[in-house]
Amino acid sequence: MRDKMVDLRSDTVTRPAVGMRRAMAEADVDDDVLGKDPTVDRLERRVAELLGKEAALFFPSGTQANQAAVILHTRPGSEAVCEAESHVFHYEFADAAWLAGVQLHPVVSDRGSLTARDVAAAIRPGDRHHPTTTLLCVENTHNMHGGSVVPLPAMRAIQELARERSLPVHLDGARLWNAAAAAGVSLEEFSSCADTITVCLSKGLGCPIGSLLAGPSDLMAEAWSVRKRLGGGMRQVGIIAAAGLWALDHNLDRLDEDHERARRLALGSDSLDGLRAEVPDTNIVMIHLEREDLDEETMASELEARGVLVLPAGPGRLRAVTHLDVDDGGVDRCLEVLSGLLA
Ligand SMILES: *Cc1c(COP(=O)(O)O)cnc(C)c1O
């Protein structure tokens, strides 16, 4: 059934390609808790190099990688500054509080790009009355701001501020691949603006599972124990790391295709009476319902009944994400169904 659907719910819905499955089946493996799995080792080295960091560590999820970073950079009873619509704030089950004992201090931004000025205002003065700020978090691309790219100068400004205040920066780069492709900026340039970076293989790169945390080798050595403590020690995990290596070879250079389809989907939606959509920087289209008689839950189920899956994203808004398993025909189909529903 799902095979016949145009599935725009997320770029996490992709099914591993035949070649990826073969690479997984043939992966050279060993116990990665007892020692080192050779395929994981290759993936970690490769991602560290791509990001220009000393080391990287393979995690089962982006959430766990982000939370390991929060634990590593902070101490209980302190505060981390983050963007108000960020994943770390909304979609990680208050893990910063639960696991790290850290309070998050959300800062509102335009399109997910925090300004140094607003972040500076959120950093605590270090007096007797306030908690201590121990970390700055940024997200790029920004998911809930419609896959927006935080431009390199904005990232540099935050890094500059962090240096002045001797604070570490963690970059939630779940979709940093998309940011780099869209901005024509290298992964390394973006990640040079942060001390640690989370990247996800399970989004646009089409892997079934997997994220990495990259940073300085001493910190990544500590991250190993934090991961173990969080239940993220995995044994013959080269089976899934092999998917990551395959994805870097085959799926990294094609992200512009997803961006182009998202652009067409946004322009097409925007041209329909009752809908508004901005052309996204990358692969996430936010479709605003502008007519009184339209609501996101009803629209999503009407679309589903006609073979198109999207997710409601707050009042009067739908989220549609392009990815490996959505072709030009899928975008056409979505626009056709939207047009029929609105007629
Ligand atoms: C998907 C995502 C994550 C990590 O999600 P997991 O489902 O835990 O892998 C982190 N940050 C952002 C911005 C994401 O979109």
C-alpha cells in the first residue's frame, strides 16, 4: 500500500536501496563495544574528515548524539542557549533536563538564524542571581523553519561570540549535508563554526539508521562512555555503518535534486488558491492553509485518502519533504491532488 503512496511525511521514510542492502549484507564486522568494528571505524574516519574534525562517533540516533553533546559540554544546573523552534528544544523529550540536568534557554529567530546580538542577550551575566550559561546550540538546516540554511556568516558570528565568552558551540547538523549543497559551502566550512556537530545518515542520505557526533578526539573519547551510558553501545554495528558509507558514495551528491523538487512543489502549491508556500532553501516545504475552511488535520487525511502523505505542522500548516523516494511524478501527483481538493 505505502509503495503506491507519494510519501512526503519526512526524508526519514526512505527504504534502503538494493545496493545499500548489499553493502550492509557484505559488511566486515566485529564487536564495536569490546573493540572496534572495522566498518564503523571507516565510517567514523570518513565523516570526521568530511567535517574537518579530529574524530567522529557513530550513534543510533541524532537525538542521542545531540544529548551526548549537551552532556559533554555542560554541567548539571547550568543553562544551554538554543533556537526557539529547534529540535533539541521541541523534539527531544526535555532530555537536556532529564539526562544532563540542563535548562534550555530558547531564543526566537528569523528563519532559524540566531543573531549574535540575540544570543549575547541570552547569555547569563555570571552573577549571583542567574544560572550559568555553558553551551550555545545552533541548528542547520533548520527543520521547523522549513529546512532553511543558516548562512555561513551567521554561523561565524555565533562562533565569534562563543569565543569571546569562552563557550562551546554544538551544531545540530542533522541535515548539514543539505545546507552545504544548497549554500555551495563545504561541510568543513560550516562545521568549523562549531566545536561538536551531529549529522544524520537517516535523513536525506537514505540510510535506515545512524547519526554521528564529530569533534576533538579527547572529547569524542569521553563521548564513547556517554554513549555507552545512554544505551548506545552497539555490537556488530558495521552492518548499519556500511549503509552510511554507501550513502556517502551514492547519495551525497544528489541532494540538489530533492531541493529542486521541493522548489517546484512550493511554487506549485503557492499558485493554488487557498495555499501559500515559500520556496525553501532545501527539501522541506511548509504549506500554509490560508482559507477559513481548511485545517491541517482534515487536509492531511484528505490527501492521504488520495495517495499523498504529508504531516500537519502546527495550526494551518502542512509539512512536505522531498527525498530519494519521491520523483518528479510524485511532485506532480501531490500538486494534482491539492488542486483537486481545493477546487
Ligand atoms: C531528525 C533530526 C534530529 C535527530 O533525530 P533522530 O530521529 O533522533 O535521529 C536532530 N535534529 C534535527 C534538526 C532533526 O531534524
